[in-house]
Amino acid sequence: MLTKDQLLKPLARLRSDEVVVTCMGVTRPWGRISDHDLDFASADSAMGHTADLALGIALAQPTRRVVCLNGDGSMLMTLGTLATVVEAGARNLILFVLENRAYEITGNQRIPGGGRLDFAGMARAAGFERVYDFDDPTTYENALPEVLSGEGPVFVRVRMEPGSEG
């Protein structure tokens, strides 16, 4: 499993002009390492809608890559977004699902099906052709340049250590 730093620091180093949309428990940690004009913090009142928002940005800005850092609890709330992303042909969207098996921002309550759900499998079933699944920081960091390049939509599941951002 990765910590938030192991997830975010390599991404911040490789980031160029992508829009980065963050959700809930990762918004504050991303804000501590990135102060880019194209950071969009989708927190506090948008639980479940970060991927939808990132899709809208990707469709409105088709020449700019959009990276969505979504929580597993938020993704669970809007699973239909997986099919919508593929159907919309958002070739510039990279959708991360950060799987810590908890609604971290509201007190780490366990998400329904936590540990049983296969988000990467659901993404494949929805039609994502590029799907990545990481639980090791070194493998993730080595693969990140490939993840961030090429045509999407791209789906990335990252198994994360539970956290507490308050």
C-alpha cells in the first residue's frame, strides 16, 4: 500500500500543465505540495462528484490532460461515471481511484464492499482500455510516466494506507 506522500510527490514532480482535480482526503495533502494555477480542489461539499467534474473539465478542454484524484468512497457513490467517461470519449482524462476502504473525510467509516470491490475490474468492464492497478510505491513511481502519457481515458487504482486529514 502507498502513503499519500508516495502517491502525490512523484505525480507532482512529473506534472506539467495538467489540470489536477482532487477529492476529499487528498485535497489538503496535494495543496501542501502543489500551488499550481490548474489545481482544482473539489472538497467538502462534492463527495461523489469529483470524477463527474473532472470529466466535464476534460470535455470542455480537450487539448489539456486532466488528472482526477478520486477516493474509493466517492467513486462508489457514482459508479455510472465509469461508463459515462468511456462513452464520452474523454481521451485526455486520467482517473485515479485511491482505495483506502474508508470514507476518510467523515471519520474513516468503512465503505460498503471495502476490500471486495474490484474497481480496476469495473473500469475494464465499463470499457477503459488502459487500466493500471498499484499497491507498491516503487512499481507505481516507475510506471507513472507511462500512465501520464498516451491516449485515454486511463483508469488507475492505487491501494492506499488509511489516513486522517480531518
